[in-house]
Amino acid sequence: MKTYNLLATLMAVAMLLGMGYSLTACSNDEDESNSSPSEVRPEVLVLFSFDGLGDGSYNDQILRGIKLVENEYNQKMSIKFVNPKDMVEVESLCTSWWANIDKPADKKGTIPRRLLVLASSDYIEPARRLFANAEMNINRCVLVFEAEDNGDETEQIRSFDIDMYGASWLAGKTARELGCKHPLVLLGNGQNTTTYDARDGFVEGFGQAEDGSYAVVDAIADDWTGYGMPTELYKKMYDYDGQYDFIYAVAGGSNMGAYRYLRENPDCGIYTAGMDTDQSPYSTLIVGSMVKRIDLVLYDHLKNWFNLKDLPRHQHYGLESGYIDWQIADRYAYLKASVEANRAEAIRKEKEYAAN
């Protein structure tokens, strides 16, 4: 698995370099002489999900968002990022960040504005525990990705979630239109409730096949490790071949194992979906991708924070937001009309689901 992560990371680096980006773990840290002596730049620390950077999807999109902000704000904002290996490291980084929240950044004793970005839903519980008594404001703020709203109006942590129900509902409809009868919804972490909207959306969008069958649900693991097991999923594909005709895998970097199998066995008869980014180049059997513009979500949040706009306690983004969509691969262009015809219904269904 370490070999895979290294290769994927190198691919992500190559992609960004090819787009003209520079890549550095501690960005915008040039000599302070380049800035006005009285200027103290706001500081942002981004923690990716465990070993997430280089997954070819979600985390690499976050990196893209960081680069978008860097390109626009140049030396006006200091952004650093870390790719932690486990929760122990995450908690240590969070504790250290808060312990230094009032640390001056120059000899004049100027304290910069500081923002901690926790880019994984797995981080919300430790964040709520570690920062339970922290006094936060626009100048000292924590933002957590893909966190469920706990309804606590006094909570000072900022968070958002991206509703996957509508896009997944459209994916389920697409599977039906393809004539599939035995689809599998495969979660990376069976205990991660933030992915249940994707599960339910696909299952309900697919409905009941002509032979009376429904979509089956399974999980690679019951913890976060299920998002980094491409080799294990590759092996599982041998069992799935002949049993399922569509695999909707919400499993992060593990999905690469399924794409590898499909590239090696293009006649197996299993369709699948890309996740987080357009992954149709990985296999001719990827019908479409549930695309999350997490790069734009990060960009918009950092832009608002930089411009002193208070971040709402919690924000919920769905199919209407433009941050998520079900995108049909070009080679299956004949399915695009059906997606557009069902879009309004998907949005309505998504709102009903969220309300319940």
C-alpha cells in the first residue's frame, strides 16, 4: 500500500506541475523581506485525511484548491499543509496549533489571524473534544470538512457537508438505464455516516430492477483504513466479477483497485463510477463520476475568511450548489439527456431526504 501511495502522490505532483503550479509543503514562506515590515500574513494550516494526498481524487482536489488560493493571494496569506499518518498525529497537531494560537509572528509582537482546516469528516469528533472550551472568532478559527451538523448553535467550530444524495440518485438512475440488474454500493468505511447519503441516493435512484432485485450494500472496512486499500479491493473484484454488473464505490483511494481490475478485464461486464473527480480516463467502464468541486469549496471558504467574512457555523451544500454533480463520461454521451431530464427530480428528492 505504501508503494501505491508514493506512486499516486508522484502522479498528483506531476499533474500540478504540468498545470504550472509549484508544489511545497510549506507554501508562501519566502523571506519576510519580500513583504511590508508592518504586514503579518494570516496563517492557514490544512490537515489532509490520513495519508490522503496522492489519492487521485478528493485530497488531490483539496491540494488544487490550495494552489488556487496561493495563485490569487500570492504572499498575502501563508498556507501550510500536512499529510498526517494517523489520529495520534492529528490530535498532536491540533493541540500544538491551539497552544501557539497567540504566538507573535514578528519582533513587534503582532499576532496573525490563524485558521485550522481539518479536511476530513473523521476529524470532527476529536476537534469537538479538543476545542470544547476554546474561544474562537474570525481571527482564530477551525473549519472541518464534511462534518454532520450536530445542531449545537453554541458550537464555535465551523463546518460544512456536501450532500451526495442527489448526485448518487442520478447515478442509480443511470445504472438502471444501462440495463443493470445487480449493482453493488461499496462504502470504504461502513461506520462513516457521512457517506450514507450516497448509499441511500444510489439505492433509491436505482429502485427495483425488472427481475425484482435491488442494489446490494457492502463495505471494505469499518474504519478509515477502508479508504486506502486499493490492493484489497483489486482482489475483491475477482469475487464481484460475475456477481454484480455495476459497482458504485464510495471508497476514496481504494477505488483505484477497482479501476485497475476493469482496465485489465475490459470485457468483464461490470460498469462503475468515478468519485470526487472525473475519473473516466482510468477505465472505459467508468460510465460517469460523482464530481465534488472540493477545490472550489476550499477556495471560497479561504477567500471569505481572508476578507474577514465570518464563516457560518454549518453549511449544507447539495446538487443545486454547483459543488457536486453526476457527470457522464463522454463515451457514454447518449446518457446525458436522461441525467438532465431527471435533475429537477433529483434535487427535489435530495431536499426531502435532507429534511428527514
